[in-house]
Amino acid sequence: MKISAHNSLKGVVKKVKIGHVSAEVSVEIVAGIVITAVITRSSAENLELEEGKEAYVVIKSSDVMVAID
């Protein structure tokens, strides 16, 4: 994976809450430290996010994104 953001943290998806338009995704980056991001529902579906899957939390300025490889 190549990305322009310098702050990417690998972790494990702990929770995915799908809404009508958006999804709330919680990723545990180390034991007890969870970062939650709100992304579009279609992005969560395209990434096939589910509990237990490895993912990256990508932080750029005021935005938090989720990525997988």
C-alpha cells in the first residue's frame, strides 16, 4: 500500500456500525487503544470491513480514514 499520508497505524477492526449513509469503524491499534472513524457506507462495504480484520487508521490533518492491504 502506498499513500501520501504519513500517519498510518495498523490495527484490528473491533466494531463496524453500518448506517444508511455512513459507517462507524473502530480499530484497535494496541491493546486498549481504539480509534474510531466515520466513513461512507459504500467505502466500508468496498473494503469488506468486519470485526477481526486487519486495517489501517490513516490520519491526515483533521481527517481519519481506514485502509487495508
